[in-house]
Amino acid sequence: MNLHRRYLVLLALRWLPVGLCIPILVLLPLSRGLTLAETGLAASLQGFVVLALELPTGGLSDSWGRRPTLVLAASVAVVSMSLLAVADSFALFAIVYVLQGIYRALDSGPLESWYVDVSLAADPSVKLERGLSAGGTVIGLAIGAGALATGGLVAWVEMPGIPTLVVPVLAGLCVQVTGLAAIVLLVREPPHPDGRRRLLASLRDVPRAITDGVRVVRRSRVLLALVAVELCWGFGMVTFEVLMPVRLSELLGGTEEAAAVTGPASAVAWLVAAAGAAVIPLLTARVGVAVTAGVLRIAHGVAVVGMGLLAGPAGVLTGYLATYLVHGASNPVHMTLLHREVSGENRSTVMSINSMMMQPAGALGMILLTALATGTSVSTAIVVGAVVLALAAPLYLPAIRAERRPRVPV
């Protein structure tokens, strides 16, 4: 199996459990006796853990290696999913989300870094956007297929002695175990220049890796601008992840009616995002990666405005699907520009810095946009979030100028 296929298989196995669990993540703890407030508090622990560990785990991937970091991450995911299947108290669900935070932090970057490192080693002139767009397509398909599969499992599959909502968790656990085995079998990376990498020595090297990664970002106008894009992106994502169901409930007359529509719409949205990622090579071949990225930021804002202002449920859902179409297309081009500016020894750390910016931006967007929705209207808050999304477009200008200059391959 060639590198490209191995990468796509590993991505599918990594994201399919996410799709399987998305529809029941809130319902499962509620069915086990937790209140909605307790469920939200337990889930919030994941974000805090990711924020705290994002940079250290990125440095660990650069110092220890992609393969051992991925194996450790997948092992933590298996433990977390196993505990989720039996958790029946606030404390156990809190542990589940802490483990999920550790897993997300460890998993943020090493697989993509491994793919990019090996691709560039084989061909320094390789068009990264093709592989990354294919990866984005697989992610959207895996999440969407998983969410649809959960609907079928809950509706039609009965296992004696096992609650209905636990069946998708067990299915996700099986996929997680398969993914761990696939990492062991399929991920191969070049020997480290310093010989065999031991965990304790790599941990001691993490501060240096973080410092080097931060220094790389500070010295690059392109990287600084790309990281700033994540601030706008994280703030604006609140519009379609949090406010869209609220807007839909206003139009449909209740939260239950909105929930019945939002579940299938979310699954379809991820399939649409996969289609968006699939068309990226066609766009970038015509106008370039950086210009495509800037245009997509404007298109993202326009789509979100449609979600906030179009009339009726059909109008909101049309804007919602258009938003995910652009959302799926945007990530591969953004990450391609990021990878162009870094070398292998700093790649995961820089990716972690990029990812980490979304956490505080999303938290700020959650606070400000929900407050604005309460004080004015949900539509107004959605439009404000859309404007912030579109304001990221000029931040791609340094990347556009860099793309037009002759480049020396990394």
C-alpha cells in the first residue's frame, strides 16, 4: 500500500469513531442520570486539557517521533472509549473527557506531519494540497458516515443486555482498536538523526522543540498571518456549531423540532464538507493555493450570512450546508500554506500553535456571540460572526506574495 492510501486509511479509522459518537455524546450521560449542566461541565474539561497540552504534545511529536506519539494517542483513545461505554457518574464522565483531551492533544498533528515529511522526502516538489484535500474528503465522509450509521444502529440494532445508546460506542471502540493496529502496521518514518528516541530523553527535549517552533513562527510574517487566521476562524465557528440550532429552533417553534432536523443535517453537512475538500485541486490549479484560501474566507462569511438571514428553515439549512462546503474546502489549503513554511523538525509544534489559537478564540466567540444573540437577535450574532470570518481574508496576503516568489523546496 502506497503512502497516500495508508494516510487515507488511517484518517478514516481515526475519524469514523468521532462520527459514530457525535449523535449520542450528550444523550448518553443524560440517560445515565447526569443533568445537562453536569454534562456540559464534564465536556468542558476536554477543551482545558487540549489547551494545556497542545504545545507540549506537539513538541513531543517533533522530539520523540510521529509513530510513537500516534501509538500513544490511539492507546489513550481506546481507554477513553472503553470507559465511556460503562461510565455512569459525573466523575467517570469527567475522566472520559480528560482522557479525550489528552488524546486530542497527542493526536493533533503527528499523522499529517508524518504524511507531509515522507511526501517531501520522496519528492520535494510534491503538491501537498492534493493529498491534504483528499484527506479532508475522507474526514468528512468518515464523520458523516459514522453519524448516519449511529442513526441506523440506534433505530434497528438490539443487543441483549446492552443499552441502545451504548451500541455506537462499542462500534466506535472496535474501530479505535483497528486504528491502533493500523498505526503500528502502516506508519513508518525515517530513523531519527540522533538514533533511537527514548521517551524520557524526548520529554526533556520538549521545551527546546517548543521554543524552536515559537521562534520559527515569530520570524515568519507568513506564519504569523496564518496563525492569526485561526483566531477569526475559531471565533466565527460558533455561528454554525452553536447558533445554527438556536436559529432553527426559532423558526420551527421548539428545541425538539430543531434537534430532529439538526442531527441528519449535521451528517449531511460533513458529507458536503468532504465534497468541498475534493474540489480543492481544481481550484488551486487555476488560481493558486493562497488566493484560493483568501477567496474561501470571504465565501465562508457570505455563506454564514445566508444562514443568518435567509428566510425559513430551508433557507437556514441551505446556508448551513453552504457553510460546511466552504469549511471543508478551507482546511486543506490553509494547512498546505502552513506546511510550506516549516521543516520536519518543527512541523508538529507549529501545527499545534496554529491549532491552539482556535481554543481561546472559540471561547471568546462563545461568550460574545451568545451574549449578543441574547441582547439583540440570533441573526445579528450570526452576521457578526460571519464578518469576523471574512476579515481573515487579508491575512492571506503575505502567503499570496510568498507563493508568487520562486521557492526553494523545504
